[in-house]
Amino acid sequence: MMHKRRNRSAFTLTEILVVIAIIGILAALASWGVFAMIGNRQRSNTEATIRTLNKMLQTRWGAVIKDADGEAPSPQVQALAGGPSLDPTGKRAKVIWRKVRLAEAFPMAYNEMNPLNGNSIYNLYIGPGRGKGYFTKYREITKGSGYPVTPAATESAACLLMALKTQISDVNIEDQLGYAIADTDGDGIKEFVDGFGKPLAFTRFPTGGAVQAANPANAGSANAKYADPIDNTGMLLNNNWYNFGAPTYPLRTTFEAQFHPIRDASGNAFYTVPAIVSAGKDGNFGTATDNLFSFQLRGE
């Protein structure tokens, strides 16, 4: 006995819409997973880049300090420290000289290399004939920049790349970190970038709200863990020098303006290790919670 095959009717509109909805949900879930994976990878790459750069920076940072400790501070720095009356042992001048040499070795803006900038750290505190050879190379690299008085957002990352490439001769940084180097602003000078393709930021002696937010415990007495490793005896926290009425020495105001507020109104020292910072996914440094600071990645 033969049975007739019943032909199934076509999908109904409702069934088609249900299938489309399911496909849409699956696609959304897949896309979310892909974007989350990409975001995690970008953040991981950023952390890896900052860790590598921080190791390089700390090595050279320590070498510059050691070199400075073997030198006599310039006459300008000795005057800035207060001379024999306020700095009879010369220890304060030594601390200031460390900071001056670090500023020379690790500039943050092109205008710091401008030979015509009479207010630059180099011209004010080092003087003719006492500059390091790498500073001359910095000037060669940046001389076509026009030395903008107001630094662009890319300058500190470009200066850090320039400093490490010039001072670390036994490592090809472009080979090792080529994925984290780009000329994002088209000025002909490359800079370090994070995993999101945005320029990193470099600060020699960071202070202020963003750093406080990154590590609320970073302020304390002169002996605090994160006070000032360059001035571990608190020579620049002495009220008889730092807060001695109106500035007696003409270079003091310039020093304070160019370096950092060494202490707050209560006399607390600031956390002043150098910082390499990523603005995170949103590209906003500000007070964004996704910012990545080098000192957050050291396990301290």
C-alpha cells in the first residue's frame, strides 16, 4: 500500500524572525567576546611594554645618579642650595645636582633642548662645558621641531624614546620594541605608544592628583617608602631652605617651577619616582580609572 508524501509548507514569517533573532544574539555574543579579547590583549601588551621600558629607564636612571654623585655641583646649583650659610655640608646641592642631571638625561619636551631657551634646566643649572654628549645628540634630533613652547601630547614619549636609544648603545630598541614605536603625529620624530596605539606619557618627577589617585599612599614624611628616593634624607624638605620667606636666591623660583612642588602644605614629601603612563582604552589621562602607571606594575 502506497502512502502519499506530505509536502511541508515553507517557513512561516514568525519562524524566520525567530531564526534571525537567534542569529543576531549569537553574533552579538561572539562580537562581545572578540572585542573583550582584543581589549584584554591591548591592555596586556601595554603592561608588557611599560614593564620593559621601566626596566630600561630604571637602569639608566640609576647610572645617571651614580655619575652625578661623582661630580661637583655647578656654581649655579651651589648658589641655589643656599651656599655655605644654608648648605654648609653641600648635601643639598648634591641632591639638586642629581635632579638637574636627571632632567638633562631625560627631557620631557623639545623646548628643553632649545639652545635659545634661557630658562631651560640645561642653560640655567649646568652651564657651558659641563653638558653630557647625549644632550648634544638630543638637540640634533629635535632641532627641526621648532621647539614649541607648549609641548604636544606626544613629546614626552618621543623624548623617552630618544633618551633610551641614545644612552643604551648595546640594545637595538627599535628591533626589540618596534611594535610599540610609531610617529602618531607625523612630525618625523617617533614616540613610544601603548597597546591601543596611543602615545605614552613620561614624567620625571610626577606629583599631583593623577598620581595621588593611582596610589593614595604615595605621600608621607621624608622617610616614607614613596617619598623621594633621590633625596632620601629630606634635604629639600628643610623649612629653613624651602620655605624661608621670599626667595632669596633668584634661581629658586625657576627651580621649583620647572621641577615639581617638593612637598605639600603640611610638609609631606611627594612620590617622585619617574612614571611611564598609558591613558588606557579611552585615551584620556585625566583621572580615568583605566590609566596604567609604571609604578603600579612593579609589584610594590
